Amino acid sequence: MKTVFVLFDSLNRKAISPYGGNPANTPNFQRFSERAITFDTHYVGSMPCMPARRDLQTGRLGMLHRNWGPLEPFDNSLPEILKSNGVYSHLVTDHNHYFMDGGATYHPRFSSWELVRGNGSDHWKGVVKPDTARFRQTFHPSQIRPYLNTYYVNRDYMADEADHPTTQVFRHSLDFIETNKHDDNWFLQIEAFDPHEPFFVPERFKARHKTNYSGPIIDWPTYGRGNWSDEEKAEIESNYAALVSMCDEYFGRLLDLFNRYDLWKDTALIVSTDHGFLLGEHDWWGKNVMPIYDELARIPLLVYHPDFADQGGARRASLTQAVDLMPTILGFHGLPVPDEVTGRSLLPVLAGDAPVREAALYGYFGAACNVTDGRYTYLRYPEPMTADNLYEYTLMPTRMHKRFGVQELSAAELVPPFGFSKGMPLLRTKPLATPDNIPAIMEGRIFEDCVTRLFDSAADPGQTQPIDDPVICARMERHLFDLFCELEAPPEAFVRFGLDGVAA
């Protein structure tokens, strides 16, 4: 058995034709959907980027115990389990977070890996004195932020389409398949940082999405409530659409290779993303700071497996989640699932629509705990929204960009293990927070609009009209409590979310 897993970043499901996007912009996603099974109710787990990848590798939700951080010593790792059982695992990625303190333990779990440099704010090229005056003239004033200078420097080294990271990711991936197409027992993860911002694309893709905007480049929208003009909004949206179009074309080259060698007879192909992206919906842009509406939480999943080729073009309504992919891929290769995994294998769902779970929990560490049953979505914030009763549990004390500080570790406590930590005691530390004790998702960035809400996604798919229904709220609260128990939430989390009074 061979498996190819294509993981895009920040791919809004509505941007691709299998989920209602313009077919002319994503013809290759469309043609794959005609072979694959399309999942209509697939949700994220932990957010954002590296927390999502920890869920994907471990098959277990991490958001109740840990913010952004590395794989832990006790974590099960999909590519490592494959590798240990004779299935070669290879990663091709340009995701620059693998180079940071908070992501450095993920890629070495594979048998081999190729890391393409230069996407986004990757600290790639060394320019001691960047031309900041030119940057101010070239880019929109909202984008003149010191940490983006690395991106502006990187752009200078990407004059041709062949230099673009997505181009390189798919070229290296196709090379791997060419080299190993006649061999069995391998897993390839193709991971493109696009269409994550910056929405920087070769001109031929941009030409398909021209707008009337004539101002400076605006391809990296600030997360939050953007105060954009109509022309600026249209430009941002068109730049995102152009980048999705580029992703689609290069994904199409992978499909062409499947056709050329008839890999469909012995190779599974999965396509998904880590989370979505808001492009002005609910008056929000980006992710992280705002409530996790479905544009962020409900993500694409398309799965092809040779044994279920007769299901091509079928759709599944079952409620599934990102953590389900790890046990599913282990099942593809005939391997047992570790006891600590809480995701469910989707192999039975490939045969026919079957229930997977009653409810799914998702969110950011420190913010709302969100739960959906596939129809109703409950965004439950703690009251008050402080860092009281909030701790991180880790044996790998690093954050996104840096190590834990001396003061943080001096105050850390060694506490008894959880069931999933395999007997290892853990460090318990206070989380990132402002001086007035407001939790932060990362340094200098706090959560906003922290109001508990209930939505009926059947009657209100755009989630624009919260409803007030005590009976449904009580049912969703019960789902939340049961999932806290299943996932071994820390005892203080029950108090923080007002669940300590719910009967077991």
C-alpha cells in the first residue's frame, strides 16, 4: 500500500469547487472529487498551524493541555509509527514553522524530509540592512511591520515561477513518486504553506483575477477587523483566489502523474488543510483572534482509496475531525492504533456513510472550547475571560518563536502524569498572558469578541444569527463535558468553563 497526503495551509473550503467554489478556478480539485469521497462535515481540532499538525500526527486533540509547541516525548507520531513498521515515510514541505523552536520535533519523525525555504516570513536569506525605504513604497501601509521584512527580502529571490516554494514542493514530491513508483509500502506527505498568506503568486495566476485596485501591494492582511476600502477588499480576495488557483494547478500535476502510472490501482490520496481563513466574513480577516466560525473550523477533506474506487464522486455527511486521519492512515497500512489515540478510523465511512462521533471539540488553547454535533455549533468562552485556571502541561518548554523564559520555568511545577503521557510526569506552567491576566494566543496577540454563542448551521449556514435555546445549549454543554472527560481535560479546565457542576 502507498499513501499520498496533500496538506494545504489556510484553505477555505468555499474557495474550491467541490464545496461550492468557482469550478473555473479549481478544475483539478473538481476532477479529483469525481474519483474521491468528499466529506461535508469535517472539522479542525486544535488551532492554528503547529497545534493542528500535532493533532494530525498524534491522532489526539492537544488544545486542552498545550498551546503552540513541539511534539512531546510521549506523543505517538504517525510517520514514526509507519517508519518503525517498515513503511517508508517522506515529507516535502515549505512550512516555515518547522524551522522554529515550537515546531522542530515534527519533521525528524519521517524517514526522510525535504524542506523548501523562503515562504512567508521564513528567515531564509541573510540581508543585514534590508531596503526598508523600498518596502514602504512597494507595500500597503498596513503591511509595514518589522517581522515582514524577512518576507520582503525573500521575494527578491523569487523572480521566476520555478523559484516559488509551491512550485518546488510539488516538483520534489513528483520526483519522489517518480523514483519510488514501482516500490510498495511508503507514505508521502506533500505539505504546501500556500494558500496561507502572503498571497504572493506568479503574474500569470494574478492575471486571471485582475481588479480595479491600483495601490501598493496588499497580500498579507492583518488579522482582525480590517478597515479596508471596497477596492482593497476586492484586491485581497483576488490575491487569495489567485494563490488557490496556483495550488490547484500544481495539485493537477500530481493527478496527471497518478494517471500516467495508474497509481490509482494501489495508492491512496488524501487532500485536506489545517484550518480555513476568513476573508471578510463576519467582518473578520485571517484567524487566531476572533471566534472560530465555520469558515475557519469546517475544512475540506477528500479521500481516494483503491479499495473504494467505486465510491468516486460520493459524499459523506458523517461528522469527522482532523484527528481521524492518523488512525485512518494507519488502517490503510494494516497497522494497529495506539491506545492514546482518540481519533476514529474513517475506513468504515469510506464504504458507506456511517456515524463516527456524536460531537467534535475544537479551538485554541486558552480561548473558547467549541463543540459541534454537525448541525448545532456552540462557541463556549470562559466567564470571565482570564487566565485563571489555565495551565500548560509539557516536557518540551518552547513556544512558537522562542524557549520558555527563566521566570516561567522557575515557577513551573512537576505534576503527576495524565493517562496519555505514558507514565511521564509533566511540567505545569502558567500560560502566555497580558499583565492584566488576559490569555494570549501568542506574544502580543489576545483573543477578541469573546462571547458565548449558539448557531444552527442548517438554518443559518453563514452563522450570522446566534440563537437562544436553553435545551440545545444544555445538550451541547453535555457534549462538552463528555469530551472533556474523554480527552482527560485538566481538572481546573472544568472549573474554568463552568462544567464542574455537570453530573458525570
